Amino acid sequence: MKKRIDFTETVLRDAHQSLMATRMKYSDFEGALDLIDRAGYSSVECWGGATFDSCIRFLNEDPWERIRNIKASLKNTKTQMLLRGQNLLGYKNYPDDVVEKFIELSIKNGVDIVRIFDALNDLRNLETSIAATKKYGAEAQVALCYTISDVHTVEYYTKLACDVEEMGADSIAIKDMAGILRPYEAYELVRNIRKKTNIPLAIHSHSTTGLGTTTLVKAIEAGVDIVDTAISPFAGGTSHPPTETMHMIVEEKGYYSPLKIDVLEELAQYFQQVKDKYIQDGTLPVKMLTEDPKGLIYQVPGGMLSNLYNQLTALKQIDKFNEVLAEVPRVRKELGYPPLVTPMSQMVGTQSAFNIIMGQRYKMVPNEIKDYLRGNYGKSPVEIDETFRRSIIGDDVVITDRPANHLEPKLDFYRNEASGLARSEEDVLTYALFPEVAKTFLANKYGV
């Protein structure tokens, strides 16, 4: 029997997050949901990541209604979300009661698979999310954030995979958010994890540096079970390898692909129109559609690239784009080599931009960076130089245990504070994650 390779389609979440800072409206993809459901995907990533924030901040859409509507249209395909562990979909750690309630409601509203990661691969930050996902009946897929440093070796990731399986993960994903996982490294990594674990293994990589498709091919050869791809109009550049291409490679290699190429063709035609619209109105910068091997130096993921580009454009500092990129690896080294994934990618990117725009390094330091140096996000992969740390936070206390141990339950606090605006538990969670944005969003939603 041929080995089956399953596909997760990313066009409804990470593809447009990477290419155009998560600005795709529900109305623009609503008409494609039936095609997606008939295409043969094992899952479609359609929620989580930056979609929640973008919905209430920019698109004036209720993210809870969005996932309910998507779920109602998908009869044969599992819905998948990306969750930042104890950060949920925000940019800080939340108390355990908030984390559990958010996951409960996510599953209740239609999420089948919760892909959970921690930006530092600090497994203590995954404990509550994994337990809650399993408690409420969804698949807990734990993602290992791939990056390159002296400590991020094949052995490191293999041990991490074994640890998350022991924690109760139902499946594992290798999350290469910057497209820096090289093909033969991917082969060795997958082969080693396959030898030591017994649960399904997915691979998520980007085309940012030009390596994406080749990396997925080598991962398949080494025994991976699931690949993340994007339908071709939203593939390539800072996004993912194209779905149709990977389907044909899988079949040529003698594996079984459940995808239907005729449906994929229709889907591609649909999203080509959507893409053309966003290019014409300037939402999708053409720059994001090209690969750049410099990413192998900077290790900047697609979503971070598109956000940096947008931010510097808004500040009329786009001429400093390459300088900011060159500053990123310097800042990352000083911060102990965190993987560049949300929220660390935003934090490192913002600090790098400040360093260049201000003309003096660390003249301005965001509170999130200070909290990170205090240990509030977890343990850095590499020890941070104490002289550097103290130059930023002085004699502030640095915690070394699980950060959420220091957070008091806060769900009732958010219920009380949002009582004049929230009309459901989902509204309360929206407020808990983004209080200031939620005030405006909920007031508009209910005409308060």
C-alpha cells in the first residue's frame, strides 16, 4: 500500500498573514469554502495566529463568527488554528484560567486541531494548552519552532519531540517560520524524530529563502506524514510552497495524495482573482512575492517581513528596510537566540527598527523586551549576558520558574470589566486578549 501524504492548506491563515499582514476578509474567501472542502485536504488552517487581532483591529469582523461560519461550510475537512501556548493569540502570557476558557470556546466554536507552540520552545508554557485541548476534545498538535544557533541542533529538536509526545501531544509539527530549514537538515531531523516518536509528524516551512519546496520533498522522503502548503496564487515568496506542485511531486514519488487536482485548479482560479484585487489596492506588496536567500542570514519569517515592511512604510522609513533586517540577527543574539516567531519576532523586529531609526542601539526599549529579560516569557534558549540584561532592566527581579505561576486567575476580572460591552463569553475573551481594541470593536458591534 502506498504511503499517504496529507495536506494542510494555509491560504485562510498563514499564507495571507505572510504575504499581506493578515488582511484577507471573510467575504473574499467565503465563496471558496466549498471548493476547499471538496479538494481532499486533511485540514485547513483558518484561525489563530494573527487572524483574531486582524479581524477586530482592521477588518471589523467578529473572529468567533468567522470560525463558526468556516466550520459550518467544511463537512469533510478539519479546521485548524495556531495557538501561542500561554500567549494564546496575544503578545503576553495569560493566566491559566483565561488560557483554558479560550481553548474551550475555540473548540466549541469549531476548531478541530489546535497547533500549539511556544516562541522559546519552553515546554512549561505548553502544559495548560495541551491539557485544555485534550480536555475539550480537539487534537493537540505541538509545534517545535525551528531556528539556527549552537544549541538548536537535531539532537535538541529530537529530544523536544520526545518530550512533547510524553506530555500528551497527539501529533507534532516542525515549524520553520522563516524558511531556513535546509533540505538535508530537514531529512536528518525528520528521520531522527521518526525513529524516536510514534505520533503523526507534520512539516511547516516557507518559501521565503527559496528552499521551501525542496525542504518539504526531503522531509517526505524521511517519513513526514503531513505537509503545509498554500494554493498557488497565495504561494511562494514569504508564503508556502504551492499546493498543486507538492501534490504532483508526491504522486510522482509514488506516494498517495488525497488531493483532487481538478478542484485545486478551480480553487487557484478563485484565489487568483482575490490576489489580483489585493495587489491592485496595494494591500499585497509585490515585494512579498519574491524569494530572498538573504533570509538565511536574517532568519526573518514571512509574517514578520510583511509587518516590518508595512510599519516602515507607514513611518516613511522604508529606505531603512535593509538596515533593519541586518540589525535583526544582532538583536537576536543579544536576546539569547530566540526563534523568530510571534511574539518574539515582533519584539525583535520592533527593537531592531528602534535601534536603526533612533540612531542609537537600545535608546528606546519596549516593555515587552524588558519583560522578556525579566523571565516573564520563559527561558531563553541561550543564556543572556548579565551585563547586557542589567543595562536594560537594572536590578529588577528575574524569574526562573514557569512564568504563569506568577499570574493570578483573571477571568472574573475580565468579565466584570467588560460587563458593559460583552454579551457572551466569547466577547469576554476578545476583551481579555485585546482590551483597548475590543472596546471600540464591541461598541461598534452592538451599537453601544
